[in-house]
Amino acid sequence: MIDQMTLYPIADDVLFAPGGKVVVRTYGVAPAASGASVAYRTWVTGIRDQPRSWHWGHFEDAASGHRRVLEWLTGRGPQPTQAPA
């Protein structure tokens, strides 16, 4: 299935915390067929809770959402809310 998808990396960050590292990845994903719409996601792994994810409607939302997730994880902002899918 993944070989039938196209990934569009937007941002990757790694934060080092006392419990280990936290990885934040934001990307667009679309079926390999041309003309298909792109879905934007941010995934956070390495935190004690289950992996968290956010869905974004557009590239600009995903880029600013990635920054808001980083601010939240570093204590400089509130937990972000998702854009409507």
C-alpha cells in the first residue's frame, strides 16, 4: 500500500527530553495517481502517551501546525487543535 502513495515531507524535528527523544514529522500524503488530493498530517512519537497526530487541510496549515506542535511540546504554547479535514 505504501508503495502506491506519494509522501511530501514538510518538516522533521527531534527534541531530546529526559525520557528519550521525541520525533515530530509533518508530511503530505496522496495516492500515486496524478491529480489526487493531498492529506496533511503531523505525527508525534516518543512521548509517554500513545503517538499523537494532527490532520491539516492545506500545506500552509500543516507548516504552521508543525510549529504550534513544537511550541506545545516545549511549553511555549497551548496544545494545537486540528484543522477540519
